[in-house]
Amino acid sequence: MKNNIHPEYDYVIFRDTSCGRDFKIRSTCKSKQSVVWEDGNTYPLIHLDVSSASHPVYTGEKRKVQAEGRIAQFNKRFGKRSAKS
């Protein structure tokens, strides 16, 4: 392998903001924020919106859809109306 061409690969803390769970894994991601981990060492901190700890596919939870589509809203409001004779 060539020297000085690969990104730095070290431990990073990923925090799932939707459930508050933290993961310590190796990554090439960089961050300006840092956090002290359980082992007493300081690691870069990266925030995630969704991870395996909060995603419905992995947790088995069913979530209600918050926003309906435009057609669904129209059909809900007006429904099927009969034609005038």
C-alpha cells in the first residue's frame, strides 16, 4: 500500500438523536465536537438522525405516518360523490 493516501481510521462515537443511544465504532468521519466515553478517553462525536436503535425496521415498531399525500387528503375530504342526474 502507498503511504499517506488513506484517510485516518480511528474510533468515533455516533449518537442517535432520536433515542439518545451512543455507539463506539471505527470510522473515517471527522467532527469538531468530542465526548468522553465510558473508558475515560475522548473521541469525536457525530450526531445521527436514525440508526439501528431507532429505525422501525430493526425495532419492530410501527409508526403512524404524520403527513398524508395530497390525493389522500382530497379523497378524505370529498370522498366519492355521485354524479347529478
